[in-house]
Amino acid sequence: MTRWFRRDWRESRSDEYDSWGSATYLFETDDQGRATRQLETYVGGQRLKYTLDHPVDEFGMLSDQPLDLEDFAEFEIDEGTFTAAWGAGPAVNSPT
């Protein structure tokens, strides 16, 4: 069963892209909480997309640890919300 989550991350990246600001993370996961797609949208407007086919690059990576589905329950969103955000435009690390 696929599930979707949205969670704000208000901490600094503490790297060369720190000027992007804080981010909102959207995750698509399998029934064990393993991320299959991940979207990061930064306050500065930058977007990063990760998938099982594109799990890592110079900007970051697809979460390599399962989400704790119990802890993330309050952040669950529906598929349409995730799909709309995913399709809202290209990402810095992906043309789609």
C-alpha cells in the first residue's frame, strides 16, 4: 500500500546550499515506510526530486531509512496532493 506524507523541515542544510532556506519534504512510501519518491521544496524556490531510479546526486539523496509510519501519521496527505506538488514544475536536479 502506497502512502504519502508532507513535513516541514525548518532547520538549516548547513552546506553550500544553505542559502536556499528551510524546506518542505513530500514523500511517497511503500507499506514499510521506505521512500519511493521524494520532493524537497525550499523557501528560495528550489526543488529537488529523488526516485528509486535517481536516488542520489550532488544536492542530496532519497531517504535511505524508512519513515516511522506511526510518527508520520499526522503528516499523511492524499495521493492527489503529492501528485500535484510533484508535477508543479521541474527540479534543480531533474528536468521533469
